[in-house]
Amino acid sequence: MAGAYDDRDGKIWMDGKLVEWRDAKVHILTHALHYASSVFEGERCYNGKIFKSSEHSARLLRSGELLDMPIPYSVEEINAAKEAVLKANGWDNAYVRALAWRGSGEDMGVAAKRNPVRLAVAAWEWGSYYGDAKMKGAKLDIAKWRRPDPATIPCEAKAAGLYMICTMSKHAAEAKGCSDAMMFDYRGYVAEATGANIFFVKDGEVHTPKPDCFLNGLTRQTVIGMLKDMQVKVHERHIMPEELESFEQCWLTGTAAEVTPVGQIGDYHFEVGELTKRVASEYEKLVRA
């Protein structure tokens, strides 16, 4: 599927029906385009099955609630829409994007209670998010932007507006030849990458930031469960920047990232060690089971 994302063959589900890919459009006065009143999910389909489909759909509904934007569909209806998109496009392995937003209506100010909440589901074939980093380890910049205080944002929502600083941070990282950027939080603790959670290894034990101001990713939760099943001790805690020097291995987790080893963050270097490789391998087996 080469070319611009708005100029492709295929079907997209919008507001209860499948439409032609190029016809999946919204008006320029759509509220979400001006005020970021939208939430989304990123999911992967492996061998014809979406991994944790219902959990993603439930989180989408919860994100809508947190933004005072109730989505007029059930988990089952959203699941069915995703399946319809995959079937219509003939894909067994694909990335799936469900998106809910406040559309155009009677309101065009900050408040938009009279505008309808709309829902769309698209999918496309998407390989490794970080290219060949799964073999040699991704190179990360350290972002200047920080994850904000949860008193200022609904940090448990996967809301489009919360990705603004992520886009800027990733652009800055790519300009330096990096794949991504690691972000600190508003207190100065290690938080996450721009679209993935982060894990570290030291002396055979795993350390990962406590998700108290950023999204507790479904892949993150899955990997923590895997590690516990493997009898590996996991510490969910606040991590100080100066600790980066003492960690031996590092990886990222996310639906798009899956489990991606990290070889460098700023001036700190990590090996793509045996535990990292094992976690990546076991995750690959799990999602394709």
C-alpha cells in the first residue's frame, strides 16, 4: 500500500457502513480538527485475529468518557466494525486504527455538546515500526518536552491531543538520526518513548516506569504478565535519569512497536541481551498463537 494515506484502494468503516477509501472524508469545520476532540486505538491483526480486540475497544470507550465524549457504540459493535474492515480488504495481517471524534454540527466553539460523536475504523498493512531496530536496537534521542502532570490532562485516555508533544519530539529525534525519543515526566522521572512504553534490565531484573502520568499500554501489561510467568522480577517504580547509566538492556513495547530492543538513549548504550531477545520472541509467539 504505497502512496499517500488518502489516495489508496480499499474500504474504510465510517459511522456504521463501509465506504470507499478515497471517500472517507470529513468537513473542514469538524470540531476535532480544531480542538483535538478525538480518541483512538492502534491494534494489530495477526493471522486473521486482532490481538486483544475487546480490550482495545473497551479502552476506546473509556477514553471517550474521559473526554466527556460518549461514543455511541458498544464493544461488540466496534469489534464487528474492525472485523468488517479486515474482511472487506482481504487482510489477515494488518494494523487497525479505530478513531472516534466530535464532528461538525451546531457548535464551533470550545464547547460542542450538540455536535455528533462519530466513529471510523481503517486498517493497512504495516511492517516493523522501527525498521531494522529489532535486530540491532533502536537509537533514541532524549526529548525536551515532558509528560505533563495528570492534574492537567486525562492521562488514562488515548487522546489525539496528548500526542502533540510526541510528534514534535519524534521529529526532533529523526532530525538527529534517531528512531524515536525518550521522554521524562513533569517531575523529571523517566516516562516513556513518544508512542511506546519502556523497560530496562539490571542484574537479571526488570525495571519499568510507574504509569502514573502516561498511558499504561496494553502491550506493556502483556509483557509484564509474561515476565512474571517467566519468574523474572519486575519493578514498577519511578526511575531517575542518572540510573540510565547502570542499566544493561532496554526495550520498548507498544502495539505498533511490539517489543523493540533499544541500543542507545542519548549517550547511554545498551546491549540487545538474552532477556530482551527472549521477551521479543515470546511476545511474537503469543500474538500469533
